[in-house]
Amino acid sequence: MKIVMFENRNAIFDFDLPGVIDRLKYYSDQNVHEATELLDTISSCLSPTIKVTSDYFGYIVLDLIKADKGHVYCKVCKETYDSNQLSSRPLGLGKTPFSINLKEKGGIIKRLFSKKQLIMGRGGEAYDCSEHHVLISMITWIS
């Protein structure tokens, strides 16, 4: 079976090819240009191990880890982990713009009845190994 690998400065990720192709097809069908390019590149590769260097693939890595697919090698503690062994944590204002904690912004009642304010910021998601080393962290939304 073919393996797709992605490396950043903290970790090396590997995933089975069918799972990667499914995620890339999903985003390609949503007209994401980067996903279409990656899908074409990966599909045409004949090697049993496909190394991806595109920064966009980091977002696909987040999706695959969330779906408990693949393995991660932590370069700091030199251990390999299954995706389901990683711990997720939010970055910035949260994983999505809809997960902002309104209690920290003055309370939900105050927000409902006060002058409309635009919440500006950014957020994302990070995954750590069991030794609390950051494996991947990406900003996924900006408002």
C-alpha cells in the first residue's frame, strides 16, 4: 500500500493513500485549487512513498488526524504515535469562529443586547504528543 508523508520541523506524518485521496477529492469538489493540484500530483506519483511538501497539505493533515487516520513521529521525543493518541487544543480564539467563548468577551446577555460588535481575530487547532510536544499547529480561520 502507498503511504503519503508530510514533514514539518516538529514531526513526520504518514497516512495511507486512500484516506488522503478521499480528503483531497472532497476539497477538490469544493473548488479548492490547492487540493486539485495536490490530487493531480499524488495520483501521478509511482513511488510507494509519496512525500508532500505543500504547506496547504497541513490542513489536510489536521482533517486526517481528527478522523484518527495515520501515524506521527515526534522528532523531539523520538516516538511514533497513532493519531488517536494525540491531544487537540485550540489556538487563538478557538477551532472555528463559532466556538468563541462569549463569556470571556463580556457575557452572552451583554453581547445580545449591546451595540453590535464584530469579533475580529483568528483561531485554529494544534495537536500535541503525549509528552506535550507541539506536532502541528495551524491557523484555520481569520475574521
